[in-house]
Amino acid sequence: MESQSSFVSWFRDSSPYIHAHRNKTFVISFGGEAVLADDFDHHVHDFALLSSLGVRLVLVHGIRPQIDQRLDKLNASALFHKHLRITDDLALQCVKEAAGLVRVEIEALLSMGLSNSPMAGSEIKVASGNFITAKPIGVIDGIDYCHTGEVRRIDSAAIHQQLDQNNVVLISPIGFSPSGEIFNLSAEQVATAVAIALKAEKLILLTEQSCCNPDNNEQIRQMTTAEANTFLQQHQDIGDTISLPLKAAIQSCQAGIERVHLINRVIDGALLLELFSRDGIGTLISSTPFEELRPATLNDIGGILELIKPLEQQGILAKRSREKIEMEIADYIVIERDGLIIGCTALHPNEQGLFGAIACLAVHPDYQGSARGNRMLDYVYSYARQLNLKKLFVLSTQTMHWFIERGFLSSDINSLPEPLKALYNPQRNSKILYKNIA
């Protein structure tokens, strides 16, 4: 029964993300190493699940190890300069062979429909094509990169057309010039360019290791683009497996992609854990903070109601209707975490009387104990001082000590200003607390 209960709880908790991701465009990039791994079919199953949940999916694969294998069989050296392959005529032949083989292998895995398997009944259609126009990199530092190119243009209209037909779009790191030349491209660059051209909601980079801080080896769970830039400057010797995805994430966010996820593909189910659980398992890069304390808007009303409903049912908070919250929305502040409201409170000011009432302070149970209540209270203090308020009141039935520990003093109904006294509900018998902030 316990396992059943935990499953039901997990499934319910994942439902907001299922709704949020439906009909959204995700670009997922993974290296050739992932394709060679024994558990690659698990990733394919997860791709299929995302598609079945209504995600518009674009997959961009890499082929670096496959190219190296072919060059090694020919006793030819793999040549690189500044982390980019120098693609001579022999290497280009290996590129074409590797891209064709990997594309066919992925299409085959996405076409599976065996009974009693995760792919049963999936019926996924895969579309590939010449979506990328490329140009040669040319000569840099005196080095001729030969057939190594860079993205010139993405045919976003053609990709959208395939996505509109519920196809999964599979893109190889190869581009073509108008004159028919073939160019070997960086998979990270292709994924970035595709995500930007499609104005995708997410770019997801499946990496070979977790993004960790070299100073303490602890995983970095989230960074803004500014923090990611600083990180790369401070750790210039960090390997390509992290530096290249981070640079791709920064470029994507600066071009308007809201969220870029770096996920360790070695962890089984990492993609699902990142997308359908509250805290995820990877590293999130965004232009703005992942968790933001800000004034509430009308769009937040549903999230506020969902947050406070359990507390109202327990009698901790007085019941508030949607209409009342809508009328007073300018008084509310919220903590938003990746699109979810996980904290809220309200300051109802009376500027004539120079006082304010703090109400509806709530933090989601999964995020308590991390000073988020203190952050909201500090925000309230700052806002109250901007309004030149001198005293704050709180009416509480079960959280008195939390406020007392933060400098509030007990009082009685006679100390309440008349407007608050008129709203006092004797049936709740709330304790009255106040704090001078002048």
C-alpha cells in the first residue's frame, strides 16, 4: 500500500508539469557517446513518453565518437583545433557514414512497438531532412578547417510543419550549402541554433557528467547566464563535457530561450526526473533567477489558491474567495519557482492610519525550512517602510511563535485600529501580534 500511495502522490505532483509541457517545443541534444551506450534505449523510451504527452520534440544527435572510430580503423588521426574538428576529405567521408548510421539506428529505436515494452502502441513518426543551411568556417589562426562548417540558417518553417503533424524531428550535425557542399557541424551549435530559430520553450542538453563546482565537487543546481559566464571565467580549465554545453546554454538564453537544462544522461530516468519533479536532477540555466520573489499578478491567483487551500482546510488561514484575492492582488507577493507558486503573503496597508496587516503567509510544505518565510517578511518590512507605515499587525491562530521569534509582540483586540477591529472574527479567536517598524 505504501508503494501505491507514493506512486499516486508522485503522479499527482507531476500533473502540473504534464499540463505545462503539453504543446511546448523542446529541443533535446545528446552526444554520440549516448547513442553507443548500452542504456540508450531507455532514453528513446523517455523521448517517446514525452512525445505521447504532447511535447513537440526535436532531437539533435552528435557523432564525434563514431567519426573517431572510423578514422581509427583507417589509421588516420582525428585532428582538432580550439575544440573543433578539422574535417578533411577523409574525415568528411567518415562524417557522412557516421551520421547516416546513427540516424537510422535512432529511427529504428523510435519505431519499436513491441507488446509488453515501454514503446508498445507508441506509433511515433520520425522526420529528418535538410533543415540546416551551413557555410564553411574557413581559416582560423592559419588553420584550414576544410569541411567543418557553422550554421548559416535553420529552415524553421519546415521543422514546424513536421511538428504540426505530430512528428518527432531528428536532426544530424550536418549542414548543406546552396551549392550542394556538405559540412560537419558541432552538435551543440546545431541544437542551439535550432532552439533559437524555433523559439523553443526549452533546450535540453544530455551531458556526459553532472555540472559540478570543481572547488567542492558539489552539483550546481541552477545558474543565471551571468553566473554561468562567471563560472566559466573562474574555471577556464574545465573540460569540454561541461564548458561546451554551458556556452550553448548561455547563447540560447541570451537569444530568448527561457530555460536550458543540463542533465547527466548516465542517470537512469534523469530526463523525466528533471521535467516532472519539483526540484529536478540537473542544472538549470536561465536569464532570470529560477526562483523569484516578486509582486503578484492576476495570473498568480490560481497558484495562490492552490497553495493556501490546505491551510484553510486546517484552520491555519482564514478562508478567502477568488474574488477577494483578485480585488486585493496588488497587496500580495509571491515566490515563483520554475512557474509554480511556492510561497505567498500579503500586506494590506492603511496609509492614512500608518499601519498595515500581514496576511496569508504560506510556504509550500516541500520548501519549508529554507528561510523563504523570512525572505517574504523582509520584503514586507521594506515595502511597509516605503509606504511610511509605522506598525504591522498579524492575526494568527497557529503560527504565533513564528512571528514572536521575529520580534512581534502579543497584544489584545483593544490595540487594533478600528478598521482591523471591525474585521476581527471572534469565532476564530485569533491571537493579535504587532511590531513597530519605524
